[in-house]
Amino acid sequence: MANNLKLIKNPLSKDNPITVQVLGICSALAVTAQLKPAVVMALSVTVVVALSNVVVSLLRNTIPPRIRIIVQLVIVSMMVILVDQVLKAFVYEVSKQLSVFVGLIITNCIVMGRLEAFAMSHKPGVSFLDGIGNGLGYAFILITMGFVRELFGSGTLWGFQVIPQALYNIGYENNGLMIMPPMALIIVGIIIWVHRSRNKDLCEK
């Protein structure tokens, strides 16, 4: 039970896929200008990682080692197509915002990394938990970035105005830099710095 709990907790802290392993950075930079697409992308990746882990784990003893990467890519592609169709059916506008980035989940290093490092050598149950844990670790960073960038860049959250009009009346202005791609890189760098400074074990000597 304790080991299963670690599979969920560690990716949220000392083994976070973005701040520690530095994986999945591209999508973290691309879809976090607003909170809603960041949340949808985070949920999509979590579902893909968890389900792909389970399928690969179930097939791990039947996959020839020489073609395992190809098989893993096919499985991930299948999961991404399913997720993409669900998004188009239920959140079409967000799906259009995410555009090609949903398809690029196939090449997300977090997904392939967990399949190769964990699912290929563990049972389906723990592989599912590992996928959920790493998905949540990824989601935490994406949602944090989406929250900060939309709040200070547009004055909104989830599309709703949250900064009072009175502040704008006295001269407050949204920080346009926040919604530009370079700022995403700066914010993720700050998050990595804060996370590593709070966890001394992660500090490079």
C-alpha cells in the first residue's frame, strides 16, 4: 500500500516529470496561455499515460524486444486518437484551440518514458497508478502555469473576468508578455528553480 501511494506522491514532488525529469516541456510551453486548454491537455495526457501503461503492461510478455518501441507507439497512438475524438465530441472549441498539440501527445516523452521504464516490467495495477501519478505531476505544472499566465496576462480565469474593473479604471493593465510563448519558458524555469530549492535532494552539487 505504501509503495502504491509513492507511485502517486513522488511524481507530484521529488520525481516530477517536468521539474525534475524535464520531460513534456514542449506542450507545457504551448498550451498554457489559458487555464482551460491547460486543464484539458493535462487530463488528456493523464488518461493516455494511464491507459497506455495498462495495455503495455498486459502485453509486456508477448512484445518482442526488438520492436517494443514500435508497439508502444501504436498503442499510444490508439489512445491519443480516442482522446482526440472525445475532445472533439464534448469540448470542440477547446479541441480547436489545442489543435495539433493533442496529436503530439504521441511523442510526449513522459508517455514513452513511463512505458519503457515502468509498464514493461510491472503488473497492470501498479502501472495504472504510475500513469495516474505522472499524469497528475504533469497536470500540476500545466495548471499552475495556465492559472498564472491567464490571470496576469488576460485578467481572466476559465474565460471569466476576475480582476475587478475598478483596477483597470485606476490604470492597471494586463501584462501582455504573460501570454507570449517566451514567458511560458520563463515561468517553467521559475517553477523548476522553486521546486528544486525546496527539495535539497534535488540540488546539484
